[in-house]
Amino acid sequence: MYHAESGIAGSFLMPHPPVLVGAVGNGRESEALQTLRACERVAAKIAELKPDTIIVISPHAPLFSDYLYVYGNNTLSGSFARFGADSVTFSFSRDTELLDRFVELLRSEGIPGGFLPGNGTARFDLNDEVDHGVLVPLYFVRDAYRNFSLAALSCSAFPPERVFRCGQLLARAAATAGKRYCIIASGDMSHKVSRESPYGMVPSGAKFDQFIASALSASCPGRILEVDPDIRSEAAECGYNSLVFLSGALDPEASGIYAVSGLRSSLYSYEAPFGIGYCVAEIARESSPVRIARAAIESYVRTGSVPDSEELPSFDGESGGCFVSLHLNGELRGCIGTIAATAQDIRSEILGNAIAACSRDPRFDPVQEEELEQLEISVDILDKAEPVVSNKSLDPAEFGVIVTSGFKRGLLLPGLDGVDTVDEQLAIACRKAGIDQSAPYSIERFSVTRYT
């Protein structure tokens, strides 16, 4: 039912302190319980997404100011031996196709990067093991999901603008490979948040972390790209370039680092139990239908005007009915839709229903400008409905229903929280239409493609 527009099916920010690994922490990991639970949540989400390849961007891979390092061995292995836990080992097959294509794209733009040959690793005193910035996130993922290849690379010490461009090129490589990918931006926040830190404490530490966590909590990850560089430098962080890299991968068409749009985020946790900031979050690129709906809603709420559909993001879906649903702080804030096409094309259909959802849902007051930033939007595009002969063919998780009695008609979308049985689904649909369930009525079912 859910739709992934490109090769990147999911993307996350995860910290990488080895102390989170039980054999390393020896009990101290319980002091970072929020982080542990959030990392397990990411792992469960990745297991649901079932990616073919997991891409990990690490600040602890070999880091150069003039070169982007990519792990090049066909088998990527590592352990926690240097942290006193040599029994915890990892081995993954490398996604050669993706990384070879990525390196080609880097070189086509004159960006130095790729695999170091044997003499190169010896020259810089490097070994073949994958670093802990890659291994700690995968320690959690591996418990939930194992059927994946690995692509591991450095976030590089390039200036942020070039790091961002590298992310865009990674997305381009992923889009041409025909596989599903999840990206993990590995990185801790400030290493100087409080006096508990072995690195000392500076006021900028907590300030930097608050800025990042607030942007992610407000579902405005684009703000991260505007962080004060002096505060960032003083905070002694190691996750910023990973986030910049990820932002580029999620907005490959942006004209530059400060032109990012359409990114949303969910903050899973933030804490600094050892004086070092650990942040776990999901960051995503909104689909084209959602960007169409958001642009329409923001224009209407702010100016009262309806944008021309030609000014909106492109979308090539077929004409048909659709529903636009709005949520704020996890609660429904508006939902309006059409069962069949009423406009000339699907973009116009989404536009009209988006404006109706934010301004004419009789259950709610119109959306206010101060709500726009945190408004969550989804768009359901309906497939053709078909008559239901037996209720056994219904499934509220997979199919929506349309109930009809005379001139009365009610619709309920699939996959709604709290609607777990067919009886509940039909009862709510009938109630919405004002249909007496004890009287005869007809049922149709339909499936949807849900865009978020």
C-alpha cells in the first residue's frame, strides 16, 4: 500500500558509541536506555522496509579533506576487538554495483574519491576492517534483519557544499540500480555537552545538540544545514557531515545545499548520558503527491490563493480519486477526498482535495499558519472499486470500503489506526453515511497507494 518513489526506501540518523554493545558496555549501556530503544526501533523499521542494501555513511571511516573514501573489499568485515569484545564480529557482502556507479559519478564531476589500492592503505596506515561508525548501527540492525548487502563510506572532510553534492550523486547511483536501499547517517552529536564527558565541556556543546534535536523534533531537518559553523566547531561533533551527506541523498534535484525542500523528520530520542550527545531520528523525502499537497496548503493558508497546478511538482500518476489526510501531533487535523476523478489531472485532484482538507473539513477549524511547519500530510490515490460478494474478501489493513444505500454513500480508507476488524470498518463507514446497518446496503472494496 505504501509507495517508495526511488531506490532510497528509508533513511536514519544513528549514533555509534561502542558502549551500546553489550559485550563492550558490560552493563553501562543501560545508562543510555533511550538510545538503545530508539536504535532497536530503527532496526525494526529497516526490517519492515526489507532493503537489498544498507548504506552507512561514517565519520570514522578514513577521513580526508581532499578525498572521499569508499570501503572497497568485496567482503566488508569488522569486530569490536579494539574495545575489548573480540567475539563480536561482522561480515557483509559489498554492493559492488552501487559503489562502482557512485565512484564513476564522483569522477565525472571531478570529485576525488573511491577505493584506495593496497599501497594506498599501507601509506596511510589503514587496515581492511570496517570502522565502529559502521558497526555500531549494524549491531542493532543485524538483530532484526540480515538479508542485505553493505555499502560503507566516509562522510569525508570536504566542505559541506561538496559533501551535499556527494550525497546527491549517491542518490543518482541508487536510482539507476533497481534496488531498495536504506541509508544510515552514523554520527554522535557534541562530545562536550556536560562535565561527564571525558573531552570536557563547552556551552556550545549543549547549544549545538539543542539546535539539531529541535530541528528534527519539529520535522524541519533542512534547518540543520543552517547551523552556525562556529558553534559546530566548538561543539566537537562528529555527525554533521553525515547528516549533510544524507540531506543531499534525499534531495538529489536541489540546486544546492541551501535549496533543500520537502524533507521531514521524526526524532526518536536524544540524550547525553556520558556527556556526549546521542541522537536517533528518521529523515525522509516527501513524495511528489505530498509535496503537491503541501505547496497547495501553504499557499492557501498564507495567501488565500490557489496555485496553478503547473507551478507544482510534477507527478505522472493516472487521473482518479484521492484523499488528502492531515495530522498534527499525531492527531487527525483534516481529511477530504474524492472517490473518482473530478479534475482534469491527478495534480489538480490532489490540489483541490488538499485545500479542502485544510479549510473545509466540517469537523475542524481551518488550518492556521503557525501549524504549517509541523503538519503531517499523506495522500491516498484510489484504485478502481470492485463489488464485494462476501465479507471474507475484506481486510481493513489492505482494502478500503464504500457502502451504499440509495443516495447515501460512505467511504473508509484502509490502514487506519484503531480499525482492526471488518465489522469495525463497515460500522464506521455506515455511520459516516448515515446508513442503518440492519438494512440492506451494498459494499465495494478498493486498494490505495499511500504517499507520505
